[in-house]
Amino acid sequence: MKPLIVLIICLFASFANAQYDINSTKVLVSQNGYNYTEGHFQQELQFLEFVLGAPISPEELAVGKQESIAGFSVNPVNYLQDVANINNQMQQVYLLTDPSQIALVRSAFLSQFYVLASQMEEYPFIIQMIMKYAPALAIDPENMLTFTEQDFMGYLVMLQLNAQATGIVYDYSDEEILQLREALTQQFYSASLADRQGMCVMGVVAAYMLASYNQMTDVQKAAWQNEMMNQQAYQYQNYSDPNDPFVQGYNQAAANATYEPEWPAGVDTKEEKQAYLQQQRSNMNANQATFGIMNDMMMNNHATMLNTIENFGNTGNYWEVNYNNY
């Protein structure tokens, strides 16, 4: 995988393993008989890093703490109530065990912040951090969905896992990444609500998938791969699109003995050629028909991937395990 993809997944994993001392009674500042404690700040921090999908730096932590202290000092009662509301929302998030549901909650928070940002001339600390760590590629405020750069990178990871399930190892070129980012961003606004939701959960789901996959034994990975190959084979056999250029090319070659495209070395039998065409349709290029097939298969498969990796890996829930102590 590309280093940047690994970085994105590591950021999500780092956040999920973070510990927050939300019950600390250490007083940071007092105002009008009210105390703002380290526990209050930790409650804000856990919310912020959940929305970001990444831990902030020590320098940013210091800036955020100073802004929180300043905000408390202006109106202690309202500020503490806001912190309590934030903490209540996070406790509800921690009750969720489905990565897709968790991701949709996060996406909803992001969409609200981006709507607020569009009405501001100067950005507070939290908006600055969101724009840095979770830059939006596309926003659907009506349905509270935000497709971020993290989701896009997670999408690439899911495509790679999807390909890996069929024994294909594929790395994207920089040009392919640029093309797909642009294509997905454009597609977001014309996609169905279900597809937009699917796009907006990819950052979290990919992190969950990769963490769960890495916990599996070689035997479990082999069983998962076999299950996914059966699933994709079923989808491939039942997929029919006369406009698919790869299907057209293969059918023409099969029907016309005088025409035969050049196949790579080792691709000789009908089965090998079908497998090769299926691999090619997974490669990232600008052909919209090819991209559409690849996208449909991946979006349909990611739920199956989640189910089968959990069944074979018996890993427990990635988020639930880390948040049981809160």
C-alpha cells in the first residue's frame, strides 16, 4: 500500500486506542465560583479527536486548552453546559458497535461544523483542526454527510482489500489517485443517498477492517479470502452490462476467431482471460464504465467483508473493546 494510505489508517487506530482522563478533578481555572477542570478539557478533547479521526499534536493541544480556558472564563455556566452536552453525545457514540453507524455519526458532526464554517469570517480552534485533519471533498448538509480526504483514502484501502481477497495486489499511481479523487468527488453529488452514505463511512470502516484483518491468523485470512472470492465470483457471474468495454472486448474475441487481443504472458485459457479482464476492471483509470462496475462491486462487498472478517477472525468490535472503560 502507499505510505499515505497506511498513515491515514494509523491515525484512526491511534485515536481509537487513546485514553482520556475525563474524570480528572484538577482545576485549570476558576470563575464566579465555577471550576473548569482537566476532566472537562479531556471531554472536549475526546470529542474533537473523534471528529478529526486523529490525535492532535502537543502544540495544538496547548493552543486548544488555552482557547477552552478563555471560553470558560467568558461564561462559565453556559460553557460547562456545552461540555456536558458534548460528553453526553460521546457516551452515546460509545454505545454503538457498528463501524458504519459510528462513521455516520462522525460525518454528521463534520457536516454541521462545515456549515458553521461557511458562515464565519474567522475560524475557532476546532474548525481549524477539522479543516486540517478532516478536509472535506464534498458535503451534503441536508443529509448531514461529509465525504472527507480520510474517507477517500479509506476507499482506496477498501478497494485494495477487495482486490486482495481475489489474490490481486495492486498499488495506485499518483495519477490514478488524482483521477479517482476527482471522479468520486463529482460522483458524490449525483449518487444515491445510500451510496453517499457508503462513501462517507470509508475512513472508519477501512480502519476497522484493517485492524481486524491484522488480528487474524493465516488460516483465518485464507478462509476469509475464500469466502470473499466466492462472493465476488457470484456477483461477477450475475453482472451483465452490454456497454462494458471489457465484456465487449472479450465477447468479440470469443465470437470472432479472426480477432484476438494481445494477452499478457501466462493468460491463455478462457478462465485466465476472464480473470485478467476482471482484474483490469479493478485498475483505476478514467473510463467511467469500468469505474462504475468497480465501484458497485466494492460498495456491495464492503458489508460482506465486514461480516466475514468478523466471523472468521472472531476479533470482537474494534471500537467497542477500546471504549468499554469509559
